[in-house]
Amino acid sequence: MKTSPKLFGALAGAATLALVAGCSSASDSTESSPSSESASVDFTYALVTPGAAGDGSFIDSAITGATLAEAELGVSGAVVEAESVSQQESVLRSTVATQPDIIIAPGLDPESLLAVAAENPDQLFGVPSDIYVGELPDNVQAYSINMQDASYLGGYAAGSLTETGQVGAVLGIDNPGLNQFYYGYKQGVLDACPECEVTPTYLNGEFGDPAVGQEAALGLFQGGADIVFAVAGLSGQGVFKAAEDTGNYAIGVDLNQDGDAPGTVIASVMKRVDVTTYALIESALNDQFTSGFVQAGIDDGFSGLSWLAGSTTFADNGPEALASQVPALTDEITALQEQIVSGEILVCDALNDASSESCVELGLAG
């Protein structure tokens, strides 16, 4: 099932401000039961995360959306951490017992989530970003945020600014979802710099260890790369550290991470899990929850490059030789985004259409 995503222009602006201001835990609470005592409406949510807050990326983005929903919609809720896959099913069951109006479940094990959802058909579940299953039960709605287009723009920035002709990517795991980022990025790099080399490194599922990300990035920098795309959750912070220590650069992901290492993070490929989290809460609050998959992407405002959302961190803090190129390059990337939305540029989608011509040209076997 595909439904048209409801796009909140005001929300996107508010969420961007929230990202600039930084993340805080919803209701300043973790591992606690939702409560409606301080809410202006009788509606509660629970946000069950696959790890602790503070990753500066995917989890924090979901928390930002929930926090904004509390502020704007008057709902209340709690963040509940399930720090390992083995814990997720039991954490979901205990969360169901608290009877929130909706459980938001970003990045959880699909089998665990669907098992609990099937056993509790009256409990609504929302997945703000990607669940790799063929179909969903009637009480689950999931957003699929297509990231190849925004990643292309990040790759184009990297390919335009590289001084060595070699760029890399550190990815948390080798799977179609993260390869959607990688191959979109690779295509953008090569469109900007056809002679460039693009090298990926995968972390075998280590999303929560900056030291692992740092080691992987150092290997790429030592091999000649000067820009590395970090698609690895908290481990991506290690990529930023490696870039700072070696005088190189990085591309951030999910949240606007430009300020995490000013002058080192060139731009961020933003996956607006904050917006989809808010949308799920709002739809349930307004009795507009619809089961099934919702496809969303750059043309809906659910993904994009930080520069096009107004970030000037690298232009203000980067070395003059590169920072001076940002204004003109931003104009160029704006035009590229328009060509993507119009269909003039077709970006490889390694998740949904790996056998497409654009993917095959990048060396991806369908």
C-alpha cells in the first residue's frame, strides 16, 4: 500500500530549528512509562529506540520529532531504550502493557516488531524509517524514506571538493538500505568527478562504537581519500574524529551534523526521521492513522542536503580554498535537485531497483 505523505512546511522549518538547537530526550525521560499528566490532550506515545540517545544521528532524530510533537501537539510520552536485538521483543511487550496510543519503533528488528504487533492488534505501531518486510499488519504504518537522491547531492559536493580524487564511505552494515545511501553517493561523486575513485568500508553492524568508525576512516584516509561519508550512527562520530585528526573532511548523515565538527563536516545528507516521527504521532492523534507503507523522499521534503536547508557551517568555518566554493556549488546542487525531482536525473536506488541501468553502471549487481 502506498499513501501520499502529508508534508508539513511549518513542521520542517520548526524541526530544522530544533536540530540546530540540539536534541533532548522526550519528556526528559528514558526507560519509563508514558504519562499524560502534563499533556494538554489525553494522548500518549512511546518511542522504543534500538540503542541509547546521544548518537547524534538516527536515534536523536527520532527523539527530536517526538519532542517537537510534545511541544506543538500537547501529547506526552517516553523514550524506552532496547540496547540489543535480544532485548527488543521483551521491551516492546512491556511497552504495550503501558497502553500508549502509539508505539514509535525506529530501526527495530522486523521479526520482533511484527510478532508483537500481530499479538496486539489494537495497539498502533509506527515505523518512522524503513522496515524490510513484504507486508504489514493493519496496526502498523511504516515510512520508507528513499535516500539515494539526497546522497547523490552529498556525493556531488564531495566529488566537487576532493583534492586527491579519492573519496570514501564508512557504512554500518552491507545491506540494501545502507547501499541506497552508498550508491547514490557514488553516482554523485562520479558525476562531479568522473576520474575519482570511491571506496566503501563496512562495519559489520557496529553502529554504536566511534572507535570502530575512526579506525575504518583512518584506513581510507591513509589510502588517499580526503573526504569520507559517515553512514554508521554513533560510529560515524569516529569518522569525524579521524577527519579532524588527519586534516581531512567528512559528510554527515541523518541529522544536520555540520556543527559536530565545524570546518571538517562539509555537509550532511539529512534523513528526516524527525519529520516522520512527528507525522506518525500526529496521524494517530487525529484518527488519521492508515496501515501500510508510505514512500517519501527528497521531493516531499523528507530528505535533503543540509546546505539547501540553510546550513552555512562549512562555508563559515572551512578552509578558504574549499569554503569559498560553497556558494556557487550550492546553486549548482539546487539545480541538480530540481533535475532529480523532475526526473531528468535518475539516481541509482540500491534498495528498490538495484537492477536499474544507473545501478548497473555503478557496478551494482541487481
